[in-house]
Amino acid sequence: MRTWDDYKDHVKDIDEKTKQEIEEIEGLAAIVSSIIEKRNAMGLSQRDLAELCGMPQSSVARIETYKTTPNVDTLIKIMQPLGLKLTVSVA
């Protein structure tokens, strides 16, 4: 294996359960990365975003550092003031 992506693809090919876990993690990482990028592009601090969402700054920090997995309601609450939408598609 040459790269991390090569290794992930190899593991996904040989273990269905691990494939699902990796894909869930990658999906969450993509969502959180979008939130961070948009927040920074808008010049908002975590505290600013938290105030807009009506939640503690520590909650935003825990989500952005992957220390907690937010539920859908929380994601929507965070994404709305950023002008982001959560989209679901059939794979």
C-alpha cells in the first residue's frame, strides 16, 4: 500500500463491516469540514456560531474536534445560520 486511501480501499474490499464504519466516519468528516470551512469563510468564531445556534461554544468545539457525534437536529441547527443544507441521497 502506498497511501492511506489505498489502505482504506483495501480494507473496504475485504471487510464489509469496516467498510461501513469507514464510510460513516468519512461522511461525518465531510459534514464537519464543510461547517468549519463555511464558519471560517464567514469570519465567525465558534462562540459566534454557538450564539447564533443557541448552544454553548463548547458544544460547537466538541463537534468540530470530533469528540462528539451530533444528531441530525443539532447538525441542522448549526448549518442553518451558515447557509448550509444537509442533503441525503441514495447510494
